[in-house]
Amino acid sequence: MFVSAGSRLAVFTAAGSGPPVRSCGRRERRSVALSWFVAPCSPAIRSTGGRAGQATERLFMGFHEECGVVGIVAPRHKPPSDVPARLAYFALHALQHRGQEGAGIVLWEPDGSETITGDSGRLREIKGLGLVSEVFSDAQLSASRAVAALGHVRYSTAGEKNVRNVQPFTVKMRDGQVAIAHNGNLTNANALKCELEARGTIFNTSSDTEVILHLMAQSLQGGYADTRTRLTDALSRVDGAFSLCVLTTSQLIAVRDPRGFRPLMLGRLVERSPMPAVSHTRTDNTSPTWIVASESCALDLLGAETVREIEPGEMVVIERASGDLHSYFPFPRQQRRACIFEHIYFSQVTSNVFGRSVYMSRFRFGELLAKAAPVEGGADYVIPVPDSGIAAALGFSTASGIPFQMGISRSHYVGRTFIQPTQEIRDAGVMLKLTAVRSLIEGKRLVVVDDSIVRGTTSRKIVHMLREAGAREVHLRIACPPIIGSCYYGVDTPNREELLSWRMPDTKQACDWIGANSLGFLALDSLQSFLGDERGDFCYGCFSGHYPVLPVDA
Ligand code: SF4
């Protein structure tokens, strides 16, 4: 537990030694940051911007995380039970691909066991490091008596693997307990943190999410403002990406930043055989369980109906007592900037994200790639890098007429390489995960399709593995443009100096380094034209170097 001086805020987390609090106020860091962000990434400046970019990227690495959130509110006629905890648990399972470092569930457990229609009870945390299946036990879930739940899965950069940073964060403010779960990355978190620390605020974590809690606690709206007003006030001061949920002992609030970088879905679970209502109103019988989740795959796994996407800049408030849902748009409008990387790699292939099927996007990326970067003289097979390259490989195969085969087998018992925390583990992990099907590929000319190249080390190992297994030719095709910059909005891409396409902008050079016979990418303008993105509703920052909002240093 810690007390935040000057903020009327107490944070309750598991004990442990967190990373040192980031220091503030070095004026020279600001100039370093701006020198990189003002200059767009282009081949002309690549050779001169290294040190500035490196410093800034290292500076912001501490706040990067890619996460999944879920919020559950049971209908008012339902007595407290283990159902909200179990629903949150399964939803987090569905969102596990968004973060594998830690997981948490906060439960609103009312006083007594009767149906609760007013504010009462407490918020209780269960959380820890590891996968969802490792953090929560059946005994913990069975013992819960809750009417609402808030869940989070987390990924962070190396060096921050600490239970203190595992969300949701639960705090005690003047008007009661508040729990928060956040997906995204704030671009002015460091500046706000320094401002708050100058006022005496003590931070307990290295997460930018904690900045929001302190801003809520110190809201200029005064001591008697409700949670929604305080949250609106706090979020009006932050910039960048946030798709977040806040739980109190009366309501669940779901909010998305005005640019809508990260997805957030609203769903409901309606009982097929309604239980008798406690009161005899029609509302009680038909009141659904409301669910908010990062992706529709979580709603699908729960058997819930997808109601709609929570809009960029929208705040949805779900009141447990009435079962009512209210929608607000409290922030100034901004140009929408949905992260296209959610479609390329990050989201589950079964999800609908930003109103589009992720599977169909990836399939179409593959078709476009086959037309833009065909293999001269043809090939025997198109094979995917499993699993995220499968849909694009099917698209490539369909458009090229080259047969699709699963020439690489993937073990499903090892985590995804991109979200493993260290380079050493990533390097070891790829050989554990992927095995060539020698009997299929021996003596064959292969087109290998992957969703993206980040560092290139995985691609290099795959090409080597296929050659060792007897492949005659390996032509690598990548279903997205070259990644030349880091992400500042919540996807943990590495420092740009580690990115293959930054280090080797010449495709021939990159191809030689990987060891393939040829290398081809999906062009950025093909991607934009497929999306029909004439208004610029998507973010392509890591491909183009043109970022929708520039990080602000302290
Ligand atoms: Fe997505 Fe790249 Fe933009 Fe980050 S910079 S939000 S990963 S498109």
C-alpha cells in the first residue's frame, strides 16, 4: 500500500519491490525528443537521427504495453455469485494473445448475499504474474460472490516484470474505491508524471495508467464530483491511446480515446431461459449481463452478442442499480486513427476490429501481395508462418494459384515470439515453436508468407530451418509494409535501431541478410487503397514515420 501525498489517494497492490520511480525534469531530454519526432522517418535522415531516436525510444520504452481489458456487469436481478469472475476469466483467456506477462481480475463483492441495487460492498483484487490459467485458481473463482468484474491481461517491456504493474489497479478515493484497466499508451504521461511528482504525488508503479488515477484523485472538479466527472477531467488532460474500463461499487465505465487507436467492444449476454426476477418488472427479466472487451473474440467465447464498437471519444456508463447504459462524448473530436497493426498482427483472427473482419483483412493482404510481389517462375507451394501468417498465405495462394500447404508446424505450447520479453527468449523460442515438414518441402520451391517482419531474426531462422529441411528455394513475402519506426500508442515494437527495415531499408540487402532467394512486402499505398482510407482514419506511424500525435517529454 502507498499513500500519494497531496492526492487523497491510496493504492492497494500486492507487496513487492517495483522498478525505481522515473526521475523528471531534465531539460535536455525534451530537445532530444523533439528533434526525433519533428523529423519524419525518411531514408535521408535515417543515418543521422540514430542517437536522438535511440534516446527517446529508450525513454518511452518504460511505458509501453499492449494489453487486453474486459468489464462485466451482471443484471440487477442476479444475486452475487461466481459468474462475473468466471466470465472475466474466460474473456481474459480469449484475450491472452494481447498480453502474457500478468493478469488480474477485480471483483465488486456487495455486502451480504441479496440482490444489490445500490452502492455497497468492496472491490477485491486477484492478480499475479503469468498466464491467465496460472494466475487464477478454480478455488478463487468459486469463492467469489460478485455482481461485476474488471479484468486485464498485460504485456510490458523487459525490466518491468513486476506484480506491482499488473492491472487492474485498485485505489481508494474520497468517494470510494475505483479500479482501472487500460489498454494503450499515453504520449504525455512523463510530462504529467513530473507535474504530479512536483506536487508531492508518489508513484507506486512504472505504468502510465497510474497517472490517470492521480489525475482523477486531484481532479479540479472538487471533492464531491462523481467518478465519471473525475475520470472525464483526468482524461481531458492526457493524450495518446486509451481504451480503458473503470469499475466502482456502483458502475462500470468504458472509455476510448478520441482517435480510437485501440479497439473496445460492447456486448451483452441475454439468458435464454430467464430466471424468475426478484421484483416483478419486465426490465428485470430482460436485463442483460453487459460486457466490455478489447476484442469481439472475447464476446464470442462467452456466447455474448456483439452490440457495437465503443466509438472513439465515447464514454459508456453502465449503472448496476438500474441496468441502464448511458453514452457520452465528453472530449473534443479528433481525426480517427485506428491502429492498422491490430489487423496485421495483433488482434485475434476471429475478431472484428474497427468494423472489419481481421481474417478477411489478412486474406486480402495476401491476395494483394501475390499481385504486387509475385515469385518469378512460380513455386511449388505457398506456406504460412503459423499462426498469424495463415490467412495471408491463403490469400496469396488463391490469387497466385500456387497450392497452399502447411510446411511449418507450430507448437501451441510456447508463447508468441513477438511478445516474449527478452531477445534471448525470443531467439530460443522460435526454434521451440516451429518445425519444418521435411517430407513436404524437400526439393521444393517455397513461397513463405508472414504477417510482418520486426527484427528479422525470426525470419532468418525460419529460412535457415527450411533450407536445412531440404527446400530448394525460399521466397519470403510479408503481408504488410516494412516497419521503420516504433509505436507510441501501446504496441511494444522495439527500438527502431533493432528493426530490420530501419537497419536495412534496401530490400535486397535485407533479403541477403535473411538468406532468402527473394523478399517482397505489401506496399503502404496498396494497404491504404484496400482500406479505402481516403480520410486518413488509420494510423500507419510505424510504417510511414508520420505519427498522429507526438510524445511529449518531461
Ligand atoms: Fe499501430 Fe503502428 Fe500506429 Fe502503433 S504506430 S498505432 S503499431 S500503426
